Amino acid sequence: MRLPRPRSLAGQLFAMQAVLVAAIVAGCALFTYTADRSQAEESARRQTAATAAAAARSPSVAQAVRSADPSAPLQPYAEALRRDAGVDFVVVMDPRGVRWTHPEPDRIGRTYLGHIGPALEGEVFSEQYAGTLGPSVRTVAPVRDPHSGEVVAIVSAGITVEEITERVGRQVGGLLLVAGAALALGGLGTYVVNARLRRHTHGMNAAELGRMYDYHQAALHAVREGLVMLDGGRRIALANDGARELLGLGEDAVGRPVAELGLPAPLAEALLSAEPRADEVHLTEERVLVVSTRPVVGGERRGTVVTLRDRTELQCLAGELDSERGFTEALRSQAHEAANRLHTVVSLIELGRADEAAGFATAELELAQTLTDRVVEAVAEPVLAALLLGKAAQANERGVELRLTEDSRIDDRQLPDRMSPRDLVTILGNLVDNAVDAASGAHALGGGNGASATGSAARPRVTVTLRAEHGELLLRVRDTGPGIDPEHVEAAFRRGWSTRGPGRGIGLALVRQAVHRGRGTVDVDRGAEGGAVLTVRLPLPGPVRRPAPPGPAPHGPVGPSSAKGARL
């Protein structure tokens, strides 16, 4: 048998509030009734006291008492006074308690029902007593002889309890009407409030809301992606653990405006956007984030839901994949060139020129070996050496000369302890790629910069310096391109800035991000030949051996530009 579903939270609150309102109204009504009755009884005592005192001080009463038949003058006087004072009875009696007056004439001459002892002693007092007219509130006062001061008669004025009850009943009718109106208004207000609560809670009961909250908290902490919720005032309403880590938020982030979080301007603009955004790439100081936003709308803008995905490692892998593709293209090109040279050697042999064929083949082998030996001798770190050899092949494919300066020197494992080899590949690879793009683009547009050291026609050139000294690792890349306008230096390191068309412009942004992770610096200058010079300095963990003075390469001069550096 299926148990009935518990009442919703709104229903439970409505029932509780309705009972509470009814209890409050009933309590107020009871208190008001009790207070009104007490006031009515007190008012009756004051009224009867005034009436009895007026009759006791009246000279006509004292004069009538000394007559032979006191009832004759006193009965009309007492009835007139009773009607004028609004009391139920005014009884005048002798000191023994025998009535001289009464509202019911047949009771005249009978003994008064009540206490008269204090009055005989000259005291005025009030009491509640059940007499011939029923329970009443009465006041008894003595009548004194004006000459001797002796108590010669007693006056009792009273109002029946029935009359008091009728007075209170008339007040209670109005009270009940007000209480009913208050109960109706309270119930209506409670219904309106709970109807709104029902809409907000979607008719769920307390157990369901508690369970949903537990699931909500567990999901927020379990999801690795970042989740941020902004309220209508563009303040952080909620941020899970992933969002705090990805954005570098502190414990006090909730409740703070987005503009005060110190986020990069493009990222802050995306979070504050009124339009939905999907899979936008943004960079912080240390991460590459994919950001999606969607406003929460329900009649008015209530806030924004933001999801964040960490693409830092994926971006590095994408960069490595691009490098691998470049290496593949370079190998394809070199394979094509090697095939051409092999055909040349075979043709020379077929023509009977074996000596020329051997000399041609030997020269090609010596050049290739010299390039490899120069890089390996200067850069003992295998990751950087392999990167340079690959970039040299790529540059040569595009007609750009890649040089390694003679003073370049990095020993094995002489790397910053804060950085992984992947970050170094990101820095050097992007700097060389941008330099090759700039140099080849300037050359294609006729932007050559004079003659080479040998006086030959200018060839686009990229010069690389790698050196570990003075407690830091120096990476410098110089090109013969158009350079970077000083006004655009800061913009060049932002995502999306590029002079090469859409879909580019993330390389230098990744460089600055990796340099920041390594606690280093990156500077941009203009070279003597007009191109850009980008210098990266990264702190090294321990003492660094100063490089030896530059000398000739182990295998002698390499090409026509050996005086300035080894050509790769």
C-alpha cells in the first residue's frame, strides 16, 4: 500500500500559521472580554457608590426618616433617583434592616438581604450579593442625623449582574466582529504568502527540500568544472570548488561584485554580459578557460549561470600537436629535398663524375651534422634542443633563416624549478613561431632589411639566444619583421590580438601565462634592424655557471653568418 505524500512545505506553513492566527485572535478576544467585564463591574461599583452617597447626604432623606411613615416620602424619591442614576434598585432601610423602599413595593417592610454591619459603624462599602433581584453589585452607605451624627438609616444602591452581563454582551458583539475581520484578514494574508512560497518551492515538502539541498551540495563539490551563479546585481551568489580554483577566488567571494574580483577585463566582460555566450576561450594569469554563460530570466533578469572548463592542458597539447604537424611537414619537405639531392648524386655517377658526386654528398652530410652538433653542444637540455631543430626545419621550409647565437649555452637540467618542460616549449615555441611569421610576412611584402653579412640579398631571419646566467634563464628571440608598435605591446599579449587575420592571436597570451607561472618576466623591444625583440627571464633554483667566452664552433664556421651566430 502506497503511503500518502506528505503535505508540502507551503501547506504545512499555511496550516500552522492559520492555527497561530486563530489562537492569537481568540486570546485577544478572551483578554478583551475579561478586561471589559472587570471594567463593567468597576463602573457599576462607582455608579452605585455615587448613588448611595447622594441619597445618604440628602437632607430630605434624613427628614423623612423622622416622620411617622418614612415609606410615604422615601419611596417616590428612591424610584426617581433609581431611574435618574441608571441603577436597578435604591433601598432605604432602618438601622435594623427593615426596608422603607424597594423597586417592588410588596417587598417593603421586609428585611434587607445583605450586610449592613459596616454601615451601622459609619462606613461606606461595596459588595456583590444575591438579593431578591438576583446577584448584584451594591454599595451600602449610612444616613446620619444632621444634629447628633447618629446613624438613623441605611441606603443601598445596586446594579444586578444580569445588567452588567448585558452591557458586556453588547461590547462582546463588536469584539467578535472585529476578531472575525482580523481572522479573515490574517487568513487571507497567510494564504497569499504561502501561495508565493508554494510557487518558489514548487510544492515540495520539507523532506524533499532538504534532500534536494543535500544533492545540490554534493553535486557542486563533485563536479570538476567550475560553476558560478550571479544574482541580479552582478554579485557572486554561488561558486563551487572548481570555480574557486579556476578563477582564484577566496572564501569571501560570495556576495562580492564581479568587477571587484580582479579578473581579466575580457573575462569579467563575458561574465557580466546580458547575452548568452557559448564556449568562449579566455585566459587568466595561469589558465586557459572555456566560458559559457546563460542569463536566468523569469519576467525580469534574475542573474546568470556561468560554467567554466579548464583548457590549459588541452591548449598545451594542441600546441604540441601543431608542433608535431609542423615537424611532419618539415620532414616531408626534407625528404623531398633529400630525394632531389639523391637524384643529383645518382645522375652525377651515371655521367661518370663520381668525384663530384662524392663531394656533393659529403658537403650535404657535413652541413646537416654541423647543424645538429651546434644545437646539441649549445643546448644540452634535450627538450629545447629537439624543439630548436624542429623549428629550424619549419623556418627553412618557409624560407626563413633561424640562427642560434654563439653565446647561447644551457646545460642539462638547468631549468627553472617552477616550470615544466611543457611550459618552456610553450614559451620558446610560440616566440619562434611568431617571429617566423613576422619575418616571412615582411619578406613576402617586400619588407627586406638590407644585405646580410656577406653582402648577399637580404633573407628573412630569426635569431635565438638561450643562456643561463646570473641566477636566471634568458630566452631571447629577434626577428627581421616589422616589429610591434609600442602602443600595441600590451594588446599583443591579450587573447585574440593578431595582425595575421582571425583565428589567431593566442600565442603571446599563452607565453605571458606560462611566464607568470614561472614567476618570470617578458619584455618587448625593437631591434637594430627594425624587428621585434622579445626577452623572457625566468628565475633558476640555484647558482648558475657563467658561460665561457664565445669561440668557434667545434666543426668550424657554419655558413656565411658565423660571425654573429650559428645558422640552423
